[in-house]
Amino acid sequence: MGTLINVIAILIGAGLGVALGHRLPEKISRTLTDALGLVVLVIGGLNLVALSDAAFVAAVTSAGTLLVVLAALVLGSIVGSLIGIEQRLSQFGTWLQLKVSKGGDKDKFIEGFVNASLLFTIGPMAVLGALQDGLGQGFDVLALKSTLDGLTSVAFAAALGWGVAFSAIPVGLWQGLLTLIAASAGALMSSALVASITATGGILLLGTGLRVLQIRMVAVADMLPALIFAPLITLLVSSFI
């Protein structure tokens, strides 16, 4: 459901953007984005409630829940930085644009499609939201991302046209795949493991909120491996308790 809402939001936003053209004031767009950034912070904070989840506490103790998340973030950040996830994503975006627009082609349709596709699929909210949706934890993250993407689509399409609408195709494929993978693995995951992922994801959402508000461009993508380390560390710690 979350991915479907996201796709529809992009299509509606792109349609409105094409209709509005350059008539949308930048101040209104910025204010709306700021409001959504604050909501991202709230949702990130709400996800931290998972630190007190009964199953999570039973698995690693009440003091251990925060330590597990901290360890996951430290290890995840180290691995993500060594791999250079954010840098590689940026390089891939540059390569893709050169491939699609080779020969000096500046066609706005292609530019809108490529730029919007990269923006809407690479962000950490796509991964976190699809994971949450697939694990049966609701689609509030993807619903929020849909609103952000919809507003961004308005601004993009106003300048670049209908190409932005076609970015809904890779968004649907990518997030849909992640949701299916999470749904398949969800049957094998205990409540404690899900809580560890939720709490760690809450921290990443707080970082995403800071990015949306342009307070600090936290390298959230480099921290994404923490979502893998969190359940692994939880399993390791619980085996000794």
C-alpha cells in the first residue's frame, strides 16, 4: 500500500507541476517542505519507542537496547563510509545522466525522469519505509515520503515537464521489491529483531529530518548498514543472556 501511495503521489504531483508551470512561489514550497521535515523528526522520535519494546528488552535487557542501536550505528557507519555508499550513489547518478543524455542531449523529459528517479529511489526513507511496510509495521514512513515526493514532483515537473511522472516506474519497482523481501523475511524475524530495526531506523529518520530541514546534511545513506547490524547484534547478545 505504501509504494502504491508513493507512485500515485508522484503522478499527481507531476501533473500539478506541469499545470502550474513556474507559477508556484518558492517560499510556499520551502515552507511546506519545512513542515514535513518536522513531521519526519516526530516519526523518527516515535520509532525510538521501540527501545522499550518488551521483547527487545527481554532479549538484551533494558540497558542493552540503546547499546545495541549504538553499536549498530557505529559499525554501520564505519562499513557504509568505507564502502562509500553516498559517494557511489552520487557517482552512479552522474554516470546514468551521462549515459542517458550522451551527445549533449538536453531534452527536458529525460532530465526530469533521471533526476526525479534518482532522488525518489536513493533516499533512506525508501529503504526504511519499504522495510517497515513489508514487516507489517504500517506505511506511515512511505506515506510521509509520498507527501515529500509529491511536493518535490510539483517543483520538478514545473521546470522539467512530464518526464518527472515516469520516475514513478523505478520507484514502484524498487520499493515494491524491498517490501516483498521484507515481507518474506518477516516470518522468520522475532519481535525483538523487528524492534531493533525500528529503533535504529528511528535514528536514521531523525538524520533524514535534519537533511530535509537543511540543518545538517547527515550522511544517512552511509549509516544504512546499521539496519543489518541491529538484528545481528540483537541475536548475538540474546544468545549470551
